[in-house]
Amino acid sequence: MDHADLWAAALGVPGVVDVSVLDDVDSTNLEVRRRLEVGAPPAGLVVIAGRQTAGRGRRGRTWEDVEGGNLALSMATPVPAVATLVPLAAALALSATFDGLGLSTSCKWPNDVRLVVAGRPHKCAGVLCDLVADDAGAPTAVVIGIGIDVDWRGRDRAGAAVSWTSLAEVMGRDVDPVEVVVPLLTHLGQRLDQLDRRCPDVLDDYRTVCDTIGQRVRVEGEQVERVGRAVDLTADGHLVLDVDGHEQHVVVAGDVVHLHDG
């Protein structure tokens, strides 16, 4: 990863004011939080790394990236007017970035972006957002963490619980991080601006690319495991689940498993 080229390209994106490019870090989200804690302003603060040694997923999962195969990016932003839609806005920014590379994408609620290959979705990227608060508990910033599988050619992923792929595998060529980071930051800035203006486009656009809506799913991670058909999103971006036609349940957080995926 060419630090100088990537740093200069990212810093040239409107709204980005502070960029760090690292070979590796424990977690880009944690690194951004550390910088916020020592007084860095949240607007336009970006940390990019080729490898995380203590990355986190949803529900506290941990993993270690394979060197050279991934791209991790975290950006801080002041809390927008509709903060609950930030993960969906980030997913849309990822989807638009991949579409710009000539790829077909879909989004799995709430935080996965998938490449559609031969009609089947394969996870390629994920989003993890952290809310930062002051000593009194008042929210001060959101840290948007994005992980992308850039090049997993030749890597063994046998036994993985979900179907994964990487940009290089689908595109059949090397991928320059600049061609991913610049459009991603650009689209992300535009989507965050829409959230701050309470523009309905984020929710409407996410509905059109969300392949969870219409699927029969199992929701894990709540007190009661539920199975039903995902039918819509609330105004806050939560998933509406129709449970066997008898009741509707709103899923605020949890793992969603598509029961007939691909």
C-alpha cells in the first residue's frame, strides 16, 4: 500500500481534513477514538490501515486480518440528525463505490455489503459504527468503521459460516486502494450530509438495495430467537419482521440469517 499516494488522494476528498495511513493497527475504530480523546476534531478525521490485529465485528466478535488482503477505514463525524441511519448510509456508500468499479452489489441488513456473482451474494465488506460520548454521556461523535476484502486470491476460507469474496477475485486483477478509498469517502460524505438534512433518500435508497427485505430470516442475538419474513424498515432503519402473519416485530439489533440465501 503506497502511503503517500493514498494519503494525498484521501486528503483531496471534500470534507476530509485529517488522514493517517498505517500498515497495521489494533483497530482503526479504536485509533480514531484515541485521537478524539486527545482533542482531535471529529469532522473529517480518517484512519486507514492495511491490517488490523484486533478488529471487531458485531456483538464483540474479534478477528485478525490477513496481511495484504484487507483494507480497514474509519472516519469520525459529528453526530448527524438521524444517527441510527449511519450504518445504512455507510453501506450505501460502499455499494456505490463497488458499483463504480463495475460490480453488482446488494446490502444485507444491517451492516454487510455483498457482491453478486452469478446470481449469488458473497460478503465483501462490513460496517461497524461506534457512538462516542462525553463524560456526561452526551453523544459527541460517531466513528464509522469499514472493512473491505480487497484481495483474498489464493486464501483458504473453507468452513466459513458465510460465503465471502474479495474485489480482486471478482474483478480478476489487482486493486489499487486509491480507486476504492476516494469514491468511498466521497459517497460517505454525501450520504452523511443527507442524514444531517433529514433527507429521506438514505432510507429509500437502502430499501432498494437491501436483499434482506422479502427474505425469510432468523434473528439471533435477542432474548428470544425469532423466525419470520423481513418486510420493511422503520424510519430509524430498524428491520420490521412479520412473524408467521400473526404479529410484526421490530428488530433494533441482532444477527440476521437469510434462510434461503443464494
